[in-house]
Amino acid sequence: MANLRIDNLNKSYGTARVLADIGLQIPDGEFVVLVGPSGCGKSTLLRMIAGLDAVTSGDIYIGDRLVNTLAPAERKIAMVFQSYALYPHMDVRKNMTFGLKFTGVPPAERQRRVTEAARMLQLEKLLDRYPRDLSGGQRQRVAIGRAIVREPDVFLFDEPLSNLDAALRVSTRVEIARLHQMLKATIVYVTHDQVEAMTLADRIVVMNQGVIEQVGKPLDLYYEPANLFVAGFIGSPAMNFFAARVESIGAGGARVVGPTMQPMTLPAAGLAAGAELTIGVRPEHLAIGDRGDFLTSGTVELVERLGEASFAHVARADKKRLVVEIRGRETPKIGDVVTFAAGMRDVHVFDKGGRRVETVTA
Amino acid sequence: MAEPVSQLVASMPRARMLALMTLFLGPAVAIYTLFSIYPLIATMTLSTYTSDPSGVFTFVGLANFVTLLGDAVWSRPFWNAAYNNLIFFCVHMLVQNPIGIALAGLLSLPGLKLKGFYRTVIFLPTMLSVVIVGFSWNLILSPLWGVAEGALKSVGLGAWFAPWMGLPHTALLTLALISVWQFVGIPMMLIYAALLNIPDELTDAARVDGLGQLRIFFHIKLPLVLPTIGMVSILTFVGNFNAFDLIYSVKGALAGPNFASDILGTFFYRTFFGFQLQVGNPTMGAAVATVMFLIILVGVCLYLFVVQRRLRRYSF
Amino acid sequence: MFERQLKSAGVHLLLIAYSCLAVGPILLVVMNSFKKRAAIFGSPLSFPDFTTFSLIGYNKVFSASHVVLYFWNSLVVTLVSMSLVLLLGAMAAWALTEYRFRWTTALSLYLAIGIMVPIRLGSVAILTMMRKAGLNDTLTALILVYVAQGLPMSIFILSEFVQQIPRDLRDAARCDGVPETRIFFEVIAPLLRPAIATVAVFTIVPIWNDLWFPLILTSSDSTHTITLGVQQFLGQYITDWNSVLAALSMAILPIVAIYIVFSRQLIAGLTAGAVK
């Protein structure tokens, strides 16, 4: 296993800039997830680490070795593809050992590795089958097996769960997490699903339009998103946003008003009068009530009941919708005008540029 | 692949459905049967007859075939033509298809510029009439004009030149190579299309596995287009054993020099329609046509039942 | 990096070399058709310039043969055959896909055999039939034969296209009470436009370039097609290099022109059909 370092990486196709000034340090054994909406550049970044796409400028180090000019096979990486990419004309065993032949691994050693990987992934009975005779989940395990036998420094996963159905996705996710613990592998994993990111990652890299928005542990991103984009991307359902303005600065703090919220006082330093802000509160942090640091209200339009948690979709004054999580069996009725409250700890403040403003918590 | 029949269609009254089918299918099936299937059967039937100068036809069973294959006068030119046809086919299989595969492989390399230009240019000869191609090459290779000779001289191979088209032991090969030159575009395009079908992720996985482009071609891409190569081969077979135009337009019906370039197509033409010293013989001609058909049929059946079944392994 | 560029250069070199081989002979013929006889033999590889330019070959071709008539015949035969192959083929493909009987599959197979069956082998009987029907030596005979030849492949290709038309589209018109024939001509047929390119590639070129059937079925000069006409002209004027080169060029240039204009569609048509 090895660490991975990326310095000032840029990628352009002609005049179109796809990745801008990417910098990343991944220590040995860490599970890092690159997450973001389509087109954010995460797959491109992964392919550049793998050596499948060329670097426009910047450096990539695997295990302290500069790998920019090295072919994929020379970088000691292994990749698991979204569509598994198994060779249809070879059986499972051959699929797994094929690459090893060309990197000079002797036959005995090849057999040993395949047997070991098959045991780890419960593929022993499938070794003589062909890919088209396997189910999606089995194919995915073979693809992972093919990566394992290479004994790489870094594992790369490119949206491996996207082609699986929901139930299979959950079980395979658990398998991948288990594998990480067993192998203590350095893993770079790409997905657009933030649930996968949150559950699998040691650290998450949130990307948007070719730029890294924030890097951090899952819960850090959840509780302290660095900007509006990360705040709205992590967490499902997404955070509610309220447009606001600093009306005046007083002794207790800044008085903040907004069209969809009741005036509140923010104990924040460094805010100027007249500054435009966005207030963010997650659906799970709002509760029915009319006393609290932050208050908002609206008419209930729809209630989605999922069991212990239900989600109320509430129409606000600005015609946008507010989503609130309600716990328990008592749910508001459609048409009710309800007030919701949140504590100061759960109020996120972002400035005009979308950047996080630190509030001194009570 | 085929969707279930629409409920509305299924509930149509039977008579109505039959009327519609006749309307839509009738003309096509009629023309096809009348001018494609029936003539073939008629020819095969005719081959079991013999005719005398007065036009009377007498049934003789397989006698014509016995004559064709065994009789000294008939069988020598027949076997000569059959043997030549086989050589013609082998040259195509050994030269045309590998070159077509190689060109397709080169064209399918990722990031290649000017792909469209190369494709268009290399496919151009296929569009031309065989008459044009044959005659043009005849001129180019002709010692009178000297273009080919000059070209060889300029690379120091002037001693190699000979009037290949006119020499009995090189005429057939030269014509076969000209045919290859013309038709290489077809296997190239078909295999190129098949190569495009291979998902990019497969080549990516191979690159990560450590294979260079050449190895990727031989170990991954080639096995996966084997079904197409099989199809190309059988089409080459059918086409070659049906060939006529090139030999006829360059060498005439006598397929000289000395019948060295005679293939089954020209033999058939001569037998049926006659030429110069030879009188046309419709029944023997029919026999030749029937033998040609049987050869092609055997080849196709062998392909369908032996080769294609094995090739199913390579489908996705 | 450098190694990659070297490899790329190598690939281009190979492709350019083969392209020259593919186009060279054609260029040679066309170039020399515009030269005087002496220049043809004296400097065959050079471009015609003011001193060597000559149209003498072309004059001969026009005066000694009915090249325009042949061209017209070819055009008529090819276009009519193509139209019939498309129309009848589409109708048949539609019927085979939509109206399924027990024997529909057998019928499809019967028609598909035609792709492999060499129609030339039945020439004996075809000629007899044409003579009896009085169609000997007519363009109609050629058209009938070419339609029979082109139908199997066209039905095969068009069936694939018809199957891709969403079933809802086919049913919606029926719910509106539209009669079947109108459904075909006004709903289905327009949707088959992309198929025209594919069918055209497999049909037009073999018909235009065919030598065998014009040779066998037409005897008089007035029904010759361009391919046959050129072939006979070449045979006749074989020592007249100017005329020969001119005739060849005249046969080459229209095809090349059409090919270059439509090359994208043609190649797309070929690859689309091949993938099936």
C-alpha cells in the first residue's frame, strides 16, 4: 500500500478546462471518496490517477514516485469499472490472472493470488464460469477480485455500484467496506451518490465543476460545510436555505432579517450591516414549535410518511418549499400553517459568496 | 428482440389479416420467388436433362454430372476452373481479410486523427465498377505503358517486373490481387464497425492490466470480432465462387492465357452461352450452375453449423 | 511522450501508404485521360499541362458510342430498382413484423436465404422466362432481376428498423381508427428514412456496377447499361489509349463525385447495417 499525492493538477481538452488546480494528499490506507454531480470532473481525476488520461499540468505521486509519464500498468494501481469490464471471452479465473501474465508474475504465484482472492470474495465456485453466466453482483465481485490479485499500491473504483439494483448496492457496499478493513488498502472511490460517500469514506472530497469544494471527514462535512454547495450536496433531503440580510449590529450580535424567517440575532463577529447572507438549516434540525433561536413558518402542502421519520413539504412566503423532518406518528395535516424552530447550533450562515461564516455557538 | 404482437393486431379478423398480408408481402414474395428461387430450381431441374440440336429434351438423371466430373473433354476444364476458383478464394482469405483486419485495427485506435479521410479513401475502389478496376490495372501493369515497371525500377526492384497478366502462371494471382485491392474496403468497414462496438472500458481495463496496444488488439479486440470475421469469410466465399465480372472484362470469356484465369463463373458462361469455337450447351451449363450452387451451399452449411456455433462463445 | 508520437507517426505512415495505393491507380488513369498520346507514354506520372492537355479521347468516346444513352439506362434501371426494393421491402418487413402467423418465421427465413443464394446461377431459366414473356432485351427485365436480387437484404435490414419503431406509435393510429394501409404509408414509412442510406449502399452499387445481367439479358445497343457499354467500348478500342482512358475516367468520375458527396451517409449506412 502507498500514499497518494496530487499537486496543482489541471486538465483541459483544447480550450475547455475540466479540472482546475487540484491538490490532494491521501495517506497510506485511507479510503477517500470523490463525490459530486455529473460533470464535476471526478471521473476524469480518477482516470488521470490511473494513467488512462494524460495530465495537462501538475504532478501525481503514488508512493512518493512521480507517475505522470508512466503507463497504467507501471503505476501499481488497480481499477474497478462501473460496468465491470470483464473480458467476455475468458472465464473468471482467466479474467483475474490475465493481467498478471503480462507483468511477469510466475504461474504458481498467479494461482496463489487467485485462490486467495476467490476465498476472500466467495468466488471459489465460479472460477470456471464465463461472465455472461454470472449475475450483476457476481460480476462485480470478479471485477474486484481482478483488482485484488494485482496487489496494487492504490485501488481505484469508478462508480462500481451504479449498475446494481438497490438491495445489491447496499450489500456490496458493506463488502467493499469490509474489504478495506481487511486489506488496509489505499482506496480512491468515485460516486455521485452522497450516501455511498458518507458511509464508506474516511474522508470525502466534494467536487464541483472541476474544482474541489471541500475535503474532510464525513461528519465534518455534515456539521461544518465550508460553502453553500457542500451544504446543499451533503445530507438528504437537502438543507433548507433562507435568504437574509444583516439589518443592524447591536450589543447582542447582528440582527438578521429575511422574507421567509423571523428576525433573529446572530452572535457573529465580522458581520457588517447590510451584508447579504444565506441561512441554512437541515430538515432534521427543524422541529414544530414557536420558541427557538431560529423560526420559520409556512403552509403544509404534502407529507411523506416513511415510518419513524416523515417529511413535511411546506410552502413558504417566497413560494419555495421548506422540507422538515417530523419524528413519530403525529404529523401535521395538509393545509396547516405551522411554525418550526431550530437551535443556534444547527444554524449555518453563509456570506454573499457562499462561504461559511463562523458563528460562535452558545 | 421482437416485441409481442400488438393486441389490436391480434384481435383482427383472420380474413382481414390474410388480405393485408397478401397486399404487403405479395409483390415482394412474388418477384423474389419468380426471379430468384424458381430459376434456381429450374436450372437444377434442367441439369438432369440433355438436349439435342433439334431442341428435344431428354431426361438423363445425373448423367451430366458424371460427364462434367469424369469425362475427359469436360472434366479437365471443369476441374481447372474449380481449382483456380479455390486459389482465387485462398488469395482473398490470406491477403484481403488480414489486410482488412489490420486496417480496421489501425483505424479504430483511440484518438486517431483524419479517420474519416482514410476510411473514405480506402473504401473508394470498392465503389468502382469491376470493369473499370480490371481495365485500369491492366493498363498500369502493361509493359507497353511502363508505369508499373517504372515504379518498381524506382525502388530498385526493376528486375522483378514481368508482364504478369499475360503469363499463365501469374495471371490468376495478379487478377486475384487486383480483386483484393478493390474489395478490401468491405472487410475493413465491417470489422471496423464491430471493433467500435467493443466497450471502451474493456480496453481501459486491459491497459490497467498492463497490455500495450498491439497485445490489446490480439488478445482482446480480435477474439471479440471473430463472429464478424466469420461472416466476412463466408461472404468472401460466396462472392468468390460467384465471381465472373473481373476475369471476363480483363481476359474475356476465354479467361486466358490458356484458361489460366478460368474460374467457375467464366466456365459457366462459356458452357451455357458458347463462345467462338464452342457451341452453347444449356443443359451442361445448367449442370455447371448446379455444381456451383452445391459448392456454395456446402460451404455455407459448414459455416453455419460448425464455425458459427463455436463463435457464439465470443458474443457479449 | 516521444514514444507515443513516434507510434502515432508510424500508424499514419502505414495508413497514408495504403491510401496512396488505393487512390493512386485511379488518379493515374484520370490524369492521363486528359493528355495527348505522346505524353501518356512519355511522362505518365506527370500532371497534364498546357502542352500536353487534350480532350481527344473524350471526343472519341462521345462520337463513337452512345455513352449518354448508356448512362441514362443505368440511371433508370438503378433508380427504379432501388425504389421498388425499398417500397416492396418495407411493406414486406412491416408485414413480417406486425402481422404474425404461424408461418411468418418460415417466410422470413425463406426470404433471408436469398442473401446467400447467387441469383446468377439461375440465369439459364431467367433468360428462358424473359424470352417467353417477350421481355428479352428490355430494361424491365433488368429491373425485375435486380429487385429480386436486392429484396432479401433490404427486407433483412428494414426488419431491424421496423422493430425499433415503438409499438405505441403503431397502436396509437389504430386507436384512432386509421386503416392499416394508411398507417403504413403515413406513419411507418416516414420513420424508415434513416434506413434508406443503409439499403441504398447494399443495393445501388451492385446494380450500377453489374456486368453479368446486362450482358446476358440485353443484346441491342439501345438497352446497354454504362458498365456494359464501357466494357464493350474498351474491348473495341483497346489500342486507342486516349479513348480508353477517357472512357474509364468518364465511368469513374460520376461515381467518385457522388461518393465523396455522400460518403458520410454511405459509410454510416454500411456500418449501421453491419452491426445488425
